[in-house]
Amino acid sequence: MSDRKVPRSKEDLKKFRDEVVHQFHVISEDVISQVKQVAEGVANVDEKLDRRFNELRTEIQETRQEVLAAVMRDYGVSPALFIDVICKQ
């Protein structure tokens, strides 16, 4: 059987109800705290992804410019012609 006493009076029922409500508040505060921690973690990951995405975008743009310059230098092709030919493929 359970260790809890069976409520016998209205006062016992009120105390039991108050205890349940108190436990609910304690548990819900903990859950809210954990949800806030998860939200902070998600925000941190989002910031890291944004930074990395911007770094990669910059690297791609720089590499693209280097390739374009090398093609122009080696083959004497204008950037507009090179881009036009590449885009049509």
C-alpha cells in the first residue's frame, strides 16, 4: 500500500490539494528553467551557424573571383563571356 494517509476530512483534502499544487509549481518551474536553457542553446547554435554560413559565403565568393581571374588570364576570356557560357550549360 501507499505511504500516504487517506484524507479523512475537508482540512486533510485541502492540505493534500495544497501539497499537490505546490509540487506542481516546483516541477513546472524546473521544466520552465530547462526549456529556457534549451532555448539559449538553440540561439547559440543559430548564431554559430549564421557566422559559419557567412564565412563560407565569403570563401566561395573569393574563390569564384580567383577562378574567374585565372580563366581570364590564362584564356583571355572576358568575365561576361565566361559567365554567359557557364550559365548556358
